[in-house]
Amino acid sequence: MNIIDELIFHSPALIVAIPLLGAFLTPLISKINDKLRNGFVIFIVLLTSAIVLLLANDIYSVCGKIHTYVFGGTQTITEGGFAIRILFEVDGLNIFMALIATILAIAGVIYSWAFMKENTGLDKYYTLYLLMIAGMFGMILTGDMFNFFVFLEISSIASCALIAFWTNKGKAVDAGFKYIVISATGALFILFAVAILYGQYNALNMAVLASKIQFSFLDKIALVLLISGLAMKAGIVPMHMWLPDAYGRAPSSVTLILIGVTQASLYGALRMIFTVYGGNLTNTLNQIGDINIDLNLLLGIFIVGLSLLTIFIGVLMALKENNFKRMIAFAAVAEIGYMILAIGSALTTAFSTTDTTTGVMALKGGIFHILNDALDVGLLFLVAGAVYYATKETSLNSLGGLARNMKYTTIFFLIGLLAVSGMPPMNGFASKLIIYQSTYQVNPILAIVAILCSILLLAVFVKVFHSAFLGPKLPKFDEVKEVPKSMLLAMGIIAVIIIFIGLFPDLVLNNIVQPAVNALTDHTNYISNVIGGIQP
Amino acid sequence: MIEIQDFLRTLGTDSGFWNPLVWGIIIIIAFLVVYIIRGYGKKEYKKQTEQTKVFLSGNPELEKEEMHVKASNIYWGFMESFKWLYSGLDKMHTGNVSDYILWFVVIMGVFFIILGVI
Amino acid sequence: MIYNIPYIAVVALILIGLYAVIFKRNLIKIVIGITLIESGVNLFLITLAFRKDSVAPIYRGSGSPLMSLPVPHALTLTSIVIGVAVLALMLSLVVHIYRHYGTLDSRKIGGEEE
């Protein structure tokens, strides 16, 4: 085996280990030189993304291939049939989330070269940044429940310290405190659920648990705790209120990776529902008249109800705000509502025997929207950071007429505006079209609410565009210049990817999203890769 | 592998037709038509006279700082008519971390009752 | 019945911790509440490992042939270390907040006004 095959074989461990090693070497290197440290951090992130791309190439080559990596051994189960080692199991959905995390990490590191240049304590900043990236990758790639909890705590501790980075302002430290209280409580309840499942089945591995689980009373308690804890970390109304505080008061490059951590928690909820409890999703719980109430129908209706609330409250609160970054954070809450809407409506119909194409189409739209939303909201936060860097103002009431001095930033904001509100030809339109069409067939009211709130999102961002960029030239902004080139490069990378996905949506849909949807609906493949020979 | 025809396919939805390249060509043709019609111009247009000044319904033009509509005043009509909604929403977003955990416990309780009873 | 007392203690600890986080206004009391929840979850993990008439899983040749499970012991150690790190971070943030605002009342800080 040559070097490339060895790299692909060990890649799940390398993807987590290289940022971790880089994080602990950064304080040593920063004692030598500052530019050397910046270059070292970018080198580590580029190396990690190269390995992610190699692994993605390997997984997409064969349909339904899963790459399993056992830590410290060669077999997944011992001779007695026990799975005792920690596994990383990478299938189509995991590598999809890893691709999103890679793009966000590259853009974030390039952006923070120039954005954080005048701050002190930058060696601690880059250390925590690489730790956050390592925690995010670990949460995405793991196949073990307790390992998921450990990486969740790593990323939340590193994120909290970075949110409170500007310690001279009281509000940022307060936002960090609120974030760590919310994260610690949610993670402790997730650990409680993992302990309940371990006590019943003597297994911590996700695949072994999925094959053994029967839906007893204690399993119902564990399901409720898992979904509530992960939904609070993902920012679903009414547990969303930490999101505007944390996203709005942190530095912009930190907010970009925070978006990745939030999406990874949403991925965790999907993995729990579809794979760990996958065999029980068609259990009949009760019977009213001649309608069987299955578990997937109940979960689907609950999730769709929460999603309608999320979309409404996200958009209504965004219309009222006057702080630039808080407004974009509320729009991010509304976009998570769209993903949950598609997944909930897919749960109600994907397992029925009469009509199977609607559910799969809704699932495709939801998963595609995860990719689009991370890029769009990320670009908007970078633009907000650029405006703050140039003018040192955060409130929209005191901005105006910036388009004359900052041409490139205005163009990037225009691209982000069209993409978030679902206007053609950007990528937001492609995924939102699929969501509208598939949720219309579940219930017409859902599609009406989704289209209405899309238009209201356009209203929100047109308000920002007018009051910040258009208008006459204000005399106090005379010497505002364009932002430095590294920030423009980071925004440019994300904008180019947005336009590419917008112009060729079918290419991305068939090659990247379709394997992820196949991995979600087919949990027996996930189980049989570890145990082998599972009876369906 | 990825061929050139993969780049040109329409989006694979059940109904409806969305092909970005066809749409792009239509937009370019429409833009050219509009541009040519605009290029004909009007006969009564004379430069450097009263016709090129800003018209503000007879009001005098103030200095630049006060001419710009501020962000909190743009959607004034919408905000006024929905004051009953926003007073309730504002009281919900207090900024107090204990209330955040209270909502978490409420949702957990609702979910317990739904799974337990039904 | 006597073997159910640790589980009752776990539920009591978690409920008291949740009460302290939700209904108390002092920031230090909120931090203490989170520590109580964490203690409850750690106690639950340890209780799952116990079997009747078992010894600690350290030496193989000791008296009783039954040993309690070693895996939850490892999970609890990891969880205690994570809890210490979170507690240290929360307390240092509380020190910073007190230096800025001069008060520890959670209703007076955290608004959006300057």
C-alpha cells in the first residue's frame, strides 16, 4: 500500500489529531514570531482539509461505502461478540458535515489573520480556535455515544472562552457565561441519557445500540432527554435565546465556527433519531380509530410544530432589531427552522407504504439546506465583521452610505442577501424550492408559512442594505477604506462556492446530498458494518 | 466521473422546472431588450437645468446627515400595527439565563407528556 | 427497596440543582446548581456499576469472584474532569462580570442596553 492508501485508512483519526496537535504547538511557535504562527495555523487547517478531501473521494467512489476506524485494534468486535473499542464510523452523512466544517474552518482562519491583528493575547486565540475546530470534527466523525459527549464538551468550552474574548467589554463576558451555562446543562442531560442507555444494554457504540434497542419505558425517557438537549444546542425556539447573545457579541471569525458547532449538534440529533432509534421508528404506539400512531408520525408532528414556531419568531424578532450582528443571528434561527421543517415532514411520510417519494425529497431538501445555510449566514457574518472593522460601529442607526468606499464588501453583502432569502440564481433558491414543493404535499399550510417568511427575510435584509450601504455619503465616514485583502479573500472563497452551487445545483444534489440521504434512511448498513450479519 | 452534461441538468424535483442556465440566458436577453429601449431617450431632456435637481415634494434639502432614513424608522408602520405582538415577544427575551433553562424544562415536560400519554 | 436509595438520591440531586439554576438570582448560586446536577449524573454512573457482593475491579486474585464493572468508573472519571474545567471557566467569568457591572444579580445584567 502506498502512502495515499495509508493516509486514507488512518484519516478519521488524523482529521481530529492534527488540529489537536497544532493547537498545543501554537503557544510554543508564537514565542518565535507572529507571522510564523499565523502561517503555521493556516498550514494545519489546509493539511486537515486535504485529508478530508481524500476521505471524501474514497467514500463517494462506491455507493453506500462506510469507512470504519477502530482505535487501538484491528477488529470491530472481539471473539465473544462484544464491541469494546472506540470507533469512528464515517458514512455519507458524516463526510457531508465534514465538508461543511472544512470550508468554514478555512474561511475563518484566513479571515482572522487581518481581523484580529490589533488585539493582544493572539496566541491563546489561535490555540482555542484550533481546539474548537478539532472538537467540531470529533463531534461529526465519531460512532460512539460517550465520545460524542466528550467532543461536545470540548467544543463548548473552547467556544465559550472565545466568545468572551473581548474582555474589556462587559457584554461579551456576559454572553460567554450564558453560553457555558446553557451548554453545560444540555450536555449533562445528554450524559444522563447515555448512562440510561448504557445501563440497559451494556453498549456505548452507536451501531451495537441500534441493533439491540427495544422501545421500553426507560428508552422513551432517554429519547426525550437526547432530543431536548441537542435541540437546545441547535437553537430551536423556545430554547434559542442564547443564540443572538452569543453570535452577536463574539468576534466575527469565531461566529463562523460557532455556526459549524450548531450544525454539528443538529447532525447529532439526526443521528440519534434516524440511526440509533432507527429500527423503532415504525413502532405503533397507539391506535385511534383506524389510524396507527407510529413513533415517526408523533416525532414528525412535534418537530414540525416546533419548526413553524422557530421560523415565525426568528423572522419577527429579526425585523425589530437594530444591531447588525444580532439581526443576522435571528435570521440564522429562522433558517434552522427551515431545516427542521423539512426533516419533520420527511419523518411523517418517509416510512409510509403508499407514498415514498415525498419523504425522500423533503429529506434531500433539508440536508441540502444545511450546506446552503452554513455558507450564506457565514458570509453575512463576515460582512458584518468587515463593517465593524472599518467603522467601529455596531448599531445600524449610525451607519450609512458605505457603498462608495467599500465596493467589494457591498457586492459580497448583495450575494449573501439574495442567497439567504431564497432568490434565484443563488443556492438558497434551489434548496428552498425543494422544501416548498415537498412540504406542500404534506400540508399546504406549511408551504405557505415557509414562502411568507422567506419574503419577510428579504424585507429584513433590504432594510440592512439600505441603512448601511446605500444613501448619501456621511461626512464622518470620509476616511473609511476597503478592508484588508485577507478578509476579502475569505469572503470571496465563500461567495464563489455560493455562486457555483447556485449555477449547478443538480451536480451537488446528486453527488454530495444523495449519499447523505441514503445513509440516513438506511440504518441497517450502518449496523452491519460493525457487527456484520444483522437480521433485518 | 463527472461529465460536462452533469453541469447542465435541471434540478431534480418532482414538479416544476428550474434550470439556472436557461434562466440566466432569459435574464440576459430581457436585460438587453430593456437596455435598448432605455437607450432611445426622451426628447424633452435638457441637461444642467432645473430638471436634474432632487425632488422632495417641495421640502427643502437638509444636510447629508439628516437626509438618511435611520434603520429604526424604516418599517415604522409595520412596527406600530404589531405593537401588541412585539410587547409580548420582548418580555420573553429577557436576557436572564434562568429563564432560558426554564424554557428547556418546559419543552422537556411537554415532550414527556406527549410520548407518555399518546 | 434499599438498593433503590441511590437512584432516589440521583433524582433528588438533579431536581435540587435544576431548582437552583432556574429560580435563584445570584450568579454564584446558579454555578452551584450546575455543580449539583453534575454530581447527580456522576452518582448515577457509579451506581450503574455496582453488583451485589462485588469488590473493586483492581486485583484479579482477591476474595470474592465478582467484580463491579470498570467501564462506568472510567466514564465517571472523565466526567468529573470535564466538570472541574467547566466550573473553573464559569467562576472566572463571574469574577470578570463582577468587575464590570459591580453586581451579581442576574436580572440587572444581561440586557441589551448599554
